[in-house]
Amino acid sequence: MRNIVLNRPADIVKARTAGALAAQVLDMITEHVKPGVTTESLDRLCHDFIVEVLKTTPANLGYMDYPKTILTSVNEVVCHGIPSSRVLEDGDILNIDVAVLEDGWYGDTSRMYFVGEPSAEARRLVETTHEALWAGIRVVRPGATLGDVGHAIQQVAHGAGFSVVREYCGHGIGKVYHDEPQVLHYGQPGQGLRLKAGMIFTIEPMLNAGQRHVRTLADRWTVVTRDRALSAQWEHMVAVTEEGFEVLTQ
């Protein structure tokens, strides 16, 4: 617990504000996700909305030399896809991951989008990943463990025949973008860090339609499924409250 920040109620308010701003970006971009657009054009729209409308700071731009505002992961891309001239096609599935920095506090969230009409498998993968996210969120409360969270996610994923990516995880967040604790999306009930009120972290499961194994492309950012099967991810920021949990990026 030594490195885990326990935020005060006033801090939760600031985190909630940052989370809500990040969520607004994903709401705004929804109508623009359609066949024929490029992921780079979506990035420009999000950047301008963050800077000109929300009057806040895009947190990803320049973070560890990342060149864009959002991350766009299409089909077999698990996470960290870089917006480019790639044109979205009917049937694609897309994750958009966005983060903002507002008054010294980070807001971080991601969402899946259907481009046109997805295949039945793609739809089931996306919907199951969303279900797994919420299964993990619902067990968050003081006294629960991170193993409880990971186990709940894993149960949903494996029950539907999907695999859970293990190389990437959720993370503590607040005045630091990526902080302790690490939130694994698999685990055993009762194991791992015990949760306390005031903790804030992301839960962001990545589920694959094929095997769980991944590889990173030459750009050193883009992570894809090794077997080229579809992948999906959803992410929320969650605060542990005295009563249970609060989702800060609804």
C-alpha cells in the first residue's frame, strides 16, 4: 500500500471532472466513425474538440513521444494503434482511447465502435468485452481484492470462448497518468492488493477472438494479435468509495 494514493473527496471531484471531459470526446466522435473516414481524420477532430471546445489538454500527445491525440485500434490491433491514412471499412471494429489533462488531473477512457455492420463474431466479441469490463467494475468495493476484479473479467471472457490479453493492464491514475496499482484482467478471488476507499484506477480488459498472444509492430506502439484474430477493449476510470465504486468516465 506504500505507493498507492488514497484520494480525498476533493480529489475525487477533480478526477471526476477530468474523466467526464475524456468521456465527452468519445461521445462527440461517435457520429464521425463510419466507412470511408481515416483514423487520422478522427484524431484531428478529437484534438480540435479537446483544445478548442473543452479548453483542456490532450494527454497522449507527446507522452513518451507518442505523436497523436488518440489511439485507434482496428480489428486485430489490440491497443496503441497510431492514427494514420488507414481508411475504415464496413464491418471494421474500432477502439478509440483518449486521455485529457485537466487542472493537473488525468482522465482516461476508451470505447469500441462498429464501422457500418460488423460480423456476428465481431459484435459478440465487442459486447462480451463490455460485459467483462462491467463484471470487473461491479466487484469493486473496500475489502475486495484486485484478484476479485481480474477473476470476474476472466470468467466472462472464458465463458464466451474468448482469451484475455495478459501483457497489458489497468493502472492507477490521478495526478500521475500511469501509477500503481497495476490492475490485471485475470486472477484468483481473494488474491492481490486489497482495495481501500480513495483509490482510483482504470479497468480496461482486452479480449481476443483467438489466442491471447500479442506482438508489437516496428513502430514500437501498435500491438496486434499474433494470430491476427479480432481484438476488443473497453476502459473506464473507477474510484473506490466507502459504499462501493463510482465510474468517473460514464
